[in-house]
Amino acid sequence: MALRRKVDYSSKMLLKEKVVEIYERFFQGEDPSLENPNFWDELFLLKPNVYKLQSAIENLSGDHILELSRILRRFFVECIKALDHKHHIRILYSLQTLCALISSMYSRTRDDCNFDIINALIGFEDVEKHMHELVYHCHGFLVGDWPNSLKSMCLKLLLSIATGTDVIDHNILLEYLMVDYIFESLVKLLCNATYRLNFGRDVILLLTLLMNYRKPEAANPYVVKLSILDDELSLNGYGSIIAQSLTDFCRHLSSLEREPQTINWFASLSNIVGNIFIAEDKIASEPQIRTNTGIMLALYEIVHLNRNFVSILAHTQTELNSEFLISSEAILKPSDENNDSSEKESDAIVSEPSNLLAAVFQFCSVAMQNIKSEEAYNNVKLCFIVLTCITEDQYANSLMHDFHLVFRVHLLRAPMRHRQPLKENVPQPLAVSLLDLLVEFIMSHMMKRLPVELYRQCIGIIHRLLCYQKKCTVRINYNWKMLWEALITLLKFLIVNENHASKEVDVFSLTSQIINVFNLFITYGDTFLASPRNYDLLYYEIIRMRTVFENVYSFALKYSSVDGDFRDPASKIISGLINIRSIINHFSPKIEKWIAENSCSPSEDEVLNILRRNYDSLTLKLLDNLDQYSRYTEKPNHVGFFSVIVRQVILDTRKSIDFTSFSVHKILREFSSIS
């Protein structure tokens, strides 16, 4: 065996990068620039060691930072001066150094609430001058003919500032970003397809965060500017970024769920049993659901603020996979086809056109699979708020109910063993897909700790859709029986669990909403139901499930007969049940008479014939305000909620900012092509 020479590596000193030695001298209180008049020009030709710079600052004590404040301020100012240089590499490295300085100083403020980032890094006397200069340079890089690497680094720098503090209103440096030309530069990026592809998501997140800075307190210029933005190219770019982000998320989820099946019967059985227990957790743990909260917040802001954006909802095109989402039933069902056929099917996948609304519905169907954690609950609440804003808009409703504007929307359904297989997913108006989404939510979230607020939002959206259909006499081809059954099932669940639910949550308002929806069908159903048979089926369902309605009446009567907080809402439920009970009391004796005469139970068609023959003798009361609802307002009810959402977006965005990894060779190629 050959002899091996042992090397004592501990005796060798590790070589330090020159830039690291410079950092160390800075933080030892020295100023290397005093020895060399060209020091700063040479420094920004060295690639920054971001990790060393950040860790050095974060490890300094508060007193030590104050002692070094003069040197830190000089460092900061020289970084800004380098932005005016003609050498692209110097500019890029100075931007990267600024990112490291600012992010590490913000990290100190999060650890020490008394730490003053302005005093330590910039100085009160010069903060306005230097921040104005920094922001102006960023604007020039974003709108000018500069390489993509510089534009991307500028956006990362601005995002580092915007996400500096967990509570956005405490971020005092954002005051210097509240300028019109930054808004204009970001909007200009939205108009360019290449820029949208490269960093459109960063643009959208930055705009969204800036819009939420001191939003409830004062007139935020970004809110004002976005609300009056009418450039179709910019709005279309905004919508396409959101659509593509949600589309990519759903495609990624689809690829995770699309697992190769085996023909072994034991393995198939194991797969079925395992999926019963892990399907929900698998979706719930999907990290991208949370990372898309910022995208949904961006959608909310523009839908809520900008009326011109509504037309983009249905016209923003994105290429969607025809197998965009695999339903839970498909996952649970073992494949009885061989691998060759599966490969042929995957090869035959054809992209089909879709739009922003279809992508939103698909994303919502995924997010709604889990509401157990606070974050998941808030994400679903945000989805419902977005849908509420959309369904309150007249033009958005006209787009969703347009028979000529049809899309194939693939909604994820919760795995339930008793479900019947879905029929073939055919293109249909978006309003139909939205109703399917809402019915799915109703049926899949009845639990002991009932999410009443989410259910109220869900029923409110259904109510808004029906109000539009009634107002405009729009008749869509929808299986209304699914909706009626879902609402009655929810009523039954509320009554069965009323002892627990009435103490924990306000079930009276939710019950009133459901009753109001039925009254809207009863009173005005002839204006929007597709055929008289649909109207007959409504009465049939009410009579078939009359026990549920009688139990609701008994429940409300119990609380209305005693003094207490629930007396008035219970009385409101009783008033709302007048027509429903009249229908039950009018037709039930006639059906019982038929049963007595024929000594058998009537079929559905026979019951419908009994109803048709006895409509004339039915007396109903005309109830008021069935098609009225309180329009959505952010203030004051949702201000606290959006503070929580913005904080979540800040935390997630901060983690995603990566200003350390880039290819020098790629950057040099970019710079050479520009020059």
C-alpha cells in the first residue's frame, strides 16, 4: 500500500476575500478610503460578500453600531454615489451592497424596537436628500434601457425596503417611496411582456405593499393612482401576472397529485386507504398556497379600487392545461389502464384558452380544501372577499353570465366516499362554475367548530348572483337542485348542532341568510329559473325536506319566546319562514290525500303534478327587501383583517427575496449586449 502524506490543514490559514477584509476594517472602526483616493471605485468592482456583510452587522451590539454610524453612513452614501457611474458592474454591486446594508439594519430593528435605522444608516439631516437620490436612480434603472439584471436588483432593493418591518405602518423609510414616478415606472414594466415574464411578480407584490402603507389613515398616492388607472395595456399586464401565477400554482399541484398507478390490487387498495387520510393534509401543507396570498391581495386591491379592471377579468387570456387539476375522485380511484395509455393521454394534453376568473376559481377550490389553521382560514376569507367584490359589480356579472363566454373550469373537490363521479367537465358560463365552487364549499366544511363567517360570505355571494339574475332576467342552465340540497343540508346541520353552535357562534344570521335565499327563489324564481319545471322542483324540495324547515321554526320559536340577545334574530327567522311554511301546509295535505287514495307513495313526477294542479289556491306573502344586500366596504370591519394579511405577505416576501445568487457570466453578456 502506497504511503499517504498526512497534511496538517489546521496549520494553514484560510485565505480571506479582499472584500471581507475591507468589511472587517470598517467594523473595527477604520476607514480604508483615507489611504486610497480610488478606494470606492475599486470597492464596487469587487463582488460583495452579502452573507459576511449581513452577519457582521447583525452581530454588532447597539452601542457598537452607534459608534460606527459615521462609517456606516459614509458606506451608504458611497453606494448611492456609485449608482451614478457608467460602469454597469459597479452599479449592480452597489445595489447589491445596498440590499445587504438595508436588510441587515432592518433585521436589527426587528430585534430591538428602539433601534433607529435612519439615525444609524443615513442620518436625520441627510435622509431626505439621500433617499430621494436613491429612489430617483431606481426609477431611472426601471424605465431606462438598462439590463434586466439591474432592473431586477432595483426591484429587490425596493422590496427589501418595503418588507423591512413586520408592521408596514411602522416602516418610516416607505415615506420616501410614496412618489408618483415610482408608481409610473412600475406600471410601465407591466406593459412589457418580457419584463412581466422576468419580474412581473415582484412588481405586483411591491405595488400591493406600497398601496397598504398607512392606507386607513391617509390618502395613499398609490391607492389614488391605481383607482384611476385606465391604461388597458397596464391593466391587462397586471391581470396576466395574477392569472399566470395562479395557473402555475395549480399546474404544479396537478403534477404533484399525478402519481403513477400500479396494477397490483394490494398496492391499489393501500393507495386508496392512504389517500383517504392524507389527501387533505397533502393539499393543506402545499407551501405555494400561502405564497399566493400576496397575489390574491393584489387582485383584491385592483378589483376593489379600479372599475376599469373589471373587463380584464374575463378577457385576460392564459394557456391552461386541459388537465389543470385532477379531482380527488380521480386520485382515489385506482387506475385500470396500463402505463402506455397513460403516457398517450399525457402526450395528448392540449392547451385550451382560459382567463383570470377561471384561474381564480380554480385557485379558490384548492385553498378551500383546508381551513383548520389561522393562515388557511384567512386565505379562504380573502378569496371570498375577492369573489364578493366581483359579484357586486354589474359588468363582472354580465361577463360571468354571458352564454357566449364559456370556459372549462376544473375545480378541486374534497374526497368523499359517498360522492357520485363527476360528469364530463364541459365549457360553461363562469357563473355556473362559481355556483359549483360555492356549493362545494357548503357541502365540505360542516364541522363542530363551524366557520360561520366564511359561510356567511359564501351565502352572501350566492345571494348577489341571484339578485343580478333577478334584476336582469338572466336564466342560466344550472342544476339548482344541488344548491337547494346544500342549503337544506346546512340548515339541518345548524339545527342538529344548535346547542353547541348557538353558544359559540351566531348561527341566527346565517340561518336568516339561507331562508332569505329560499324566499328569493319562491318570490322571484319565475324571473330567473330556466323553466317552470325548476320552479316545481323548488317546491318539491321544500316539501320533501319539510322536517328540516319545521325544526328551524321550532328552534327559532324557542329563542323568540324568551328575553335575551337572540330574541330579535330568532323572530326574524320566524318571519322569514312564513311562505315556506305556507307551502308546506298547503301541499302536504293534498299529497297525503293522494297517498290515502292510491295506497302507495307517489313518484317525483306524480308529486309535481299535484303541485301544478294546486298552485292557484296557494296564498303567499310578498316579502320586502329580498333582493337587497349591504355592499362590501373595507372600513371599518376588515381593516384589522387586512393588517394581518399584509403582515403575512411581508413575511413571505421577505423570505423569498434573493439578492445573493446571480450568474456573473450572464450579467456580463447582458451588459455587453446593451453597450
